Amino acid sequence: AVLENGLREALEQNQFLLHYQAQMVGGRQITGVEALVRWRDPRRGMVSPVEFIPLAEETGLILSLGQWVLETACTQLARWATRAEMEHLTVAVNVSANQFQQGDFVEQVLAVLERTGANPNRLKLELTESMLISNVEGVIAKMSALKGRGVCFSLDDFGTGYSSLSYLKRLPLDQLKIDQGFVRDILIDSNDAAIAKMVIALAESLGLSVIAEGVETEAQRDFLAGLGCHAYQGYLFCKPLPLEEFEAFLQRA
Ligand code: G
Ligand code: G
Ligand code: MN
Ligand code: NA
């Protein structure tokens, strides 16, 4: 309850912020960012979303928090569009199940795009498998409505949930994201390597792009490249950074 009140207060007092992590293609070119929420608690310092997202989900606060994240990320996207060295960036935003299942999710996203002036073609929504398995028709309808406006979809943590391959092909996705759990030991665990290889082949045959997350070493990157995966995210390139630091990183890159 203490943490719950803390979260409520944090929303009212603007204690959340976004960090940005680069998404690379080919290892040099920064094509986009993933926005990752942080809570700067005056008492506890920086709190990881691992600690507060589950509680935010339970209490329903995730709806306001998710709205804030989307609004902030799109505001940033619109600002970057006015700067030559950043105008090409896409921004990926994590969507929680609760948020996606709201009846007016599509309208909410469109309203944020409208208010912020962000280019829908540069917004990528990260969904997870678990939120796509029930009411598939409804899921497809929502995704299609947003896709019709230009919004892209990436399937986060792919391979960790219940991926029924038969519905996967029906979803209007753009990208599969290889979970970092398969990347971590990809050089030493042949099962992880086999799964990564399968995800990459699956993406290719479904006409989707694929990105690997949690890439920490050049050896992992090279191995993934050998399997045909050329988009990466991870500490090797860039940690999730506060806005100013991320922009400085971009200038140097
Ligand atoms: O950054 P990391 O510690 O940055 O994130 C931990 C977890 O929190 C990840 O599973 C990530 O998807 C999730 N997360 C980070 N930012 C957001 C957000 O804005 N919304 C939701 N729903 N999850 C987020
Ligand atoms: O679930 P999602 O993919 O949204 O969460 C991304 C999480 O992975 C965040 O917690 C982010 O901080 C973390 N992360 C990003 N890059 C790396 C990395 O190279 N190594 C590890 N261990 N974690 C990473
Ligand atoms: Mn994500
Ligand atoms: Na993930």
C-alpha cells in the first residue's frame, strides 16, 4: 500500500521519466530507440520498472502511467522530427496488456498522435505474446486500425510466451524481437542458438523484420549476423540513457 500511494503520488508529481536505448542496424547505424520508463523516487532514488510495473498493473495505475509514457515518447518523437540528425528515428513504446485491452485503446493512441504531432510511421508499439492470445479477432481489429494510420508493431520477448504459430501469421505485425534470454548464452547454449535461428527464419518467412535485444558483446552480435539478424539493441551499443545523454550519444555516433 505504501508503494501504491507512492506510485499515485509519483504520477501527480511528475517523478517518472523516460530513458532511451538505441536500436541499431548493422552495428553502426542508429535507426531508432526504445523508450523505457524510470521512477525517480525522492526517497529511494531511481527505481526500476521491474519493481513498479507489476504493482501498477495490479492497481490499474498502469493506465495513467502508460498514457503518460506514450504521450512523453510521442512528444519527443515530434521534437526529434525537427532536427536533421534525429528526424529518421523511430520510437518504440512498451504497451501493457491492461492498456491494450482497453476498449478505446486505438482512440487513445490516435489522440496522442494528434495532440503531439508525432509521425505515426515512426511510432512502434511493443506488444507481448500473452496479450495477443485471447480475443484474437479483437486484437487484429485494433492492430489493423492503428496500422492503417501508419503505426508499427513489434512482438517483444518473443519466444518466452505461448507463440501459436497459426495466429502469429494472422497478426499485422512488423517485427519480432528476440528475447534477451536467448541472446545471453547464444554462444554456449546450442538450444538458445537454435531458437534464435528459428525466430530469424520465422520472421523472414512471415515477411517481418527481426531485432535481437540484450546484445552485450561483439561475439554475440557477429553470431546473430551470421544467422541473418542485422538489427540489435543492447549494452554493446548503448545502455538506456536519460534524454540529454542519449542525444549526446547520437551526436558522437
Ligand atoms: O529497462 P528495463 O529495466 O528497462 O525494463 C524492465 C521491464 O520493464 C521490461 O520488461 C520492460 O519491457 C518494462 N518496461 C519498461 N518501460 C515500460 C513502459 O513504459 N511500459 C511498460 N508497460 N513496461 C515497461
Ligand atoms: O522487456 P523489454 O524488452 O521491454 O525490456 C528491455 C529490458 O532489457 C530493459 O530492462 C533494459 O534495460 C534491458 N536491457 C537492454 N539492453 C540490455 C543488455 O544488453 N543486457 C541486459 N542484461 N539487459 C538489457
Ligand atoms: Mn520492450
Ligand atoms: Na524483451
